[in-house]
Amino acid sequence: MKNVPVYKNPKKSVEARVRDLLRRMTVEEKAAQLMQRTIGRDVNPENVGPDHPFDPTVGSILTFTAGAAARNAFQRIAVEETRLGIPIIWGYDVIHGWRTCFPVPLAQGCSFDPSLTEKSCRVAAEECWADGGVDWTFSPMVEVGHDPRWGRNVEGYGEDPFTNGRFAAAAVRGYQGRRPSDLKKPGRIAACLKHFVGYSACEGGRDYNYTDFSVRALREWYLPPFEAGVRAGARTVMSSFNCVNGVPAVANKEMLTDVLRGEWGFGGFVVSDWGAVSQLSLQAFSSDPAVQTLATLGAGNDMDMADDAFRNVPDLVRAGRLPVRVLDRAVARVLRVKFELGLFENPYVPELPREKTCRLPASLDLAAECARSCAVLLKNEGGVLPLDPKKVKRLALVGPYVDSPLAHLGCWRGMCSEEHAETPTLFDEAARFFPGAKIELERGVVAGANECVATAAYEKPDRAAIARAVRAARRADVVVVALGETGRSSGECRSRRDICLSPAQEALVDALAATGKPLVGLVLAGRPLAFPKTAEKLDAMLWLWQGGSRGAQAAWELVTGKANPSGRLAMTFPRAVGQIPVYYNAQPRCRTGYDEYQDLVGENGPWFPFGAGLSYTTFEYGKVRLECAMRNAQCAMKASVRVKNTGKRAGAETVIWYLSDLESTSTQPARRVVGFEKVFLEPGAAETVRLALKRKDLAAMQPDGTRRFEPGAFELSASLRASARFEVP
Ligand code: BGC
């Protein structure tokens, strides 16, 4: 490797290569590394295209539909025709799959099985890398959500910080691999933890709105999932649109530098959210592009997404306003990740036929497994489920989502939308599961063509359609009604002021219930909805969420008992929108014995709590045993509980460990999750589930956001089914 520059020599350390390359770069070349352009299906004026020629020195491209061949063609120019040959890093929002679509992340949270998320992220990475030329996904979103009106809860793993942290780490391992050196392997891509931090606290659930939360909330809820993702090795973080204590996150040095790098040792780079640097003018921070660049780069936001805000960097350096040291710091972070990904050695992706890289049988089977483990059975009166196909001679399939592939795919479906013709619907799959039955399909409402509008506007109540559905129901032994919201009613910029069912669906359920036929509700949605009165009319309710490419298959496997529901809610369902926020790890009420609301008399608490979910079998919990009381900092406490399947079917039970701190100098949540484990048990089988807690796990949140251990009484509960109290001196 004589005469080869150090930065091109893979035998040299990443740090030596970064230093060597930086030394050779002009200010213009450095500035370009901090910019991300877009390409493909999009209307951004900065898009690469006729009006905005491709600059091969650009740091990153957000690729949309460019594809592997286009990526390689552009990359070739960057690598082979520029002075230094620095490869471009190609980013895209691969959120729950590329061409194989997995359940939306909120549904994945309900599986309480992060190992499935790790596997599905691995498949997504392999597919998007080979088929789309993507090296970097803007995922996982690990924001703790308390307000189901906010459309973006669907992108995260629910309301619990601990659970979100476990899923964050799993997703990072799936995309990147388990060891730092895995990143170089073909089909591994960089993960991006987003949106840092507190975006989900937008007031009123209105997307892009102001956020105001205490330092306690920041430390207790919003930061821990990010910390878990950083500790799992995430190489990039996206700063958020919102403010943290009045300072926009993209210009927030305390978050981007002191916490992220100082406290957690993050060594990758931070990208802004789309246009967030220029949007500082909307937040009345500053309309001066120079101030915007200086504030964001100075705070530790290294790359600007999509709006060319950092084009003024060379002038700012020349004017002596931006220290070269600050510029170099940001550029070094971007280059480091490119070296770690092996982009300098392997800048191109193989252009293989799609059948060889996407929607492989094993990937689709995994999608089915994920969808099965995410669905949550919330009601099953009289054991109406599972249905025995042999006993069903006529089946009425009703509702706006019985024949909608898009309702299974949800939002941020990436290239999966091109596959929607390949996504079987509930109707398509029904015959396979009820071979001897006559199946009738009736939507029961008039559904519009545009799934991007609010569900209530999408569906129109229609008397004739309801009458047809009722006639089909009368002829049937069982009626299955598919309710919920369109695939794009949740997601970015999809907040709702109400989370009820549409009037059309309410009217449909009323009419179907009046037939007296067994009525099974399947709900396809990307958020918690609140319709307790209408749900009373259903005999069973299975919450499918948006289950992806094999959502329909999984639904029928669960309905017919080929599989046993095992999902548990990762987010609390309110009874009514006025109850929001309602979440499990709230602080205790100061007084009891009083109704929470005059107009919800006797109906205190949520419609369905965090952790809710039924099974076709029953589980018995033994006593919670504390094997070793903790006496000093070294001694860990061990807890265990024996869980037995006492029913006649095999099934999986999730043991959720809750800790309650009963005595502390500042108030603590009534309980918080400190562990969980999902165990599969054959009928009659039992397993002992264990938990190890360190002294720091017992530490109480203080008013200043630090955690401090305080002696006193605690309670540890296993799924609220068994618990034990203990004292720690
Ligand atoms: C979203 C991000 C996303 C980005 C790029 C933004 O509007 O907030 O989550 O990664 O667009 O598509």
C-alpha cells in the first residue's frame, strides 16, 4: 500500500484515516460533507434534478425512489471523479420494512419481544441496502408517547421508557449488527435514533407544536430510550423540531453535546430533522442564516437535512465567524461513520434481481410471526374466539378494512406501497382459513379513494351499504367486522382532535349488533382509539394494529386459534379524548374515593391499561420470591416468579416487572417497568421467570432530574398478578 494516502488505507485506524482526510480537504469540501440533498419522488426545491445539479462532493443523499442502480451511478461520480473520492452516505426512512412490510413500531412494542424487532430490522436493512442502495435509515424512533392524538406514536414503541429502550437497542442491533465491526458487512446500515428529544410532548398532540416539560420528565421519560440506543451503538441521532426548555433541539448544546456526547459518550454524528435549521426562523430563534448555522453547528448538530442551510459555511469560516475547529469536529464525525460503514472500500451495492433480495419466503414468514405476536386480544366474551372453521358455514366479512391492503401497511411504508398489490387482505385470506364456508364481503360504508384524509372524511355512512351488510350478517353464522382507521390516518402530520371511530363505522356496528349474530371486531389502526360504548356491542375485539405484508394471514391464524394472541398494550387506551394524558407510570393521585370526571361517573381510569391483553389460555402466577435482599451497593437483588399455563392451549405470557417506590423524599410514579420477559408455555407447563435488580435500579428520581438511592420500602409486582414488598436499609 505504498503511496496510498492514509485515508484510503483500510489497515489504518479510523481515527488516523479521518485525520488524514480532514487535512487534505478544502473548506468547501468540508462544508459539503455536512449537507444532505434529496433525490427521487419529492417536491423539495433543493432536490437533485434539472434545477439543482448533482454535486458529487455532497455528504449525503436522501434517496426516496432512486434505487440501487441510480445510487451506484451517482456514487461512481463521487468516488471516481472527484478530487478526494469521498463516498456519499445514502439515507432513507426505512421504518418498518422496505419491501417486506413488518407491523408498525407501536404494534411491535405490543409484542414485548424485542428479538423479533431485531430480526425484522435486519431484514429491512438487507433489503433496502441491496434493492435501494440505502446505507442509513432514519429509524428507530424511540419517543415515549402519552397523547394518542399525536399521529407519530405509531413510529415508536409506546409509552414506557424502559420498553422503548429495549426496543431501541434491538432495532440498532438489527440494522447495524451486534459488534461495531459488523457495520462493514454487506447489508448492514447505520441506525438513527430520533427525534432527539421530547418531540412527542407537543402540546395538545398537535404535530410540530411547542413542547414544555420538566427536567424530571426529560430524565425520567424522554432521555432513557435514547441512552439505551446509544449504548447499543447507534451511529447517528436526529435532532428534533421542538424545543427543550425553550431552546430548539437542533441548536441545543446541552442536549446535543453535554448529554449525548458528554454523559453518554456518543461518537457518531447528529443530523437535523428536515429543514429544522432554516425553520429556526419560524420558532423566532433567528431568521439570519448565519446565526442559524453558527447556533446549530456550534451546539453539535453536524449535518443539515435537505434544505442546504449549511451552504454559508465557507463564508462564515473565511469571515472568522465559524472556527475551523468547530467545522472539523462536525466533518470528522460524518467521515468517521462513513469509514465505519466501509463505504470507502465498498462504495457500491450489488445490483441483484429483486427476487433475490426482497420478500424472500423466510422474510415474509417473519413478517407473519411479528404480526401474530403484536395483535392484542382486548375482549372475548363467552369465549367466542377462537372460531372453529368447521362450525362456520357462512361468514359475513364486513367493514371498510376487510379488503384494504393499505390498511395493513400503515404509514412510512417505504417501498412496501409498491407491493400493496402483493399484500393479501382479510378477504383474500379468509377462504384459506374457512375452506368449507360461504364468505360474503360487504364494506358497509362507502369508502373514499384517498386514504390520506381523516378517517371520518374518508368514509361516508350509507344506508344502502349498511342494509346490504345487515342482510349478509343475517345469513351468516358469524360476522367479522374490520374497523379502525386508514393506513395513513396516523404518522407524521396526522394528528387527530378526536380518536373515536368514524360515524359511519359506529352506525355499521349498531346495525350489525342488532342482528344478534356473534360479532367479532378486528381493529386496524396506528394508534389507540377510544370507542368503549360501541365496543360493548362487539363480542370479541382483536386489535391488529397495522400488521404489514402478512397482517391478514396473522389475523386469521389468531381468529381461528391456529395461533394464540399474546400481545400486550404498550400504550394506554383512554375512554375518551378528554382523559388524555392517561398513562400507566403516572404519579399517584393525592386523594382517592372521588370520580375523576363528573361525566365519567364510576368509570375512572383508562379504557384499557398499559399491559392489557387476553389469551385463549390461562396463566397462574406463583409468589414473587426475593432471593437476596440488598445490603450494599455490590449486592444485587434477585426476584423470581413461577408462571404456569393452566389452560388447554399453548400460549405466551409476558411477565412485566413493575417497581413501586413507597417512600421517597420526592414523589415517584405509582409504578414503573423495570423488566419484562415473554415466555411460551405448552398446556400444563410452568417456567420460573427471573429478574436481577441493582441498587441503581431502585434509585428515585429527584427534582433536578438525577436519580438517587433512598432507603425505604419498595414493592415489586409481576404483571400486577403477584407482588412482594421489601425494605432496603
Ligand atoms: C421527519 C423525520 C424524517 C424526515 C425525512 C421529517 O419530516 O420528521 O422523521 O426522518 O422527515 O423523511
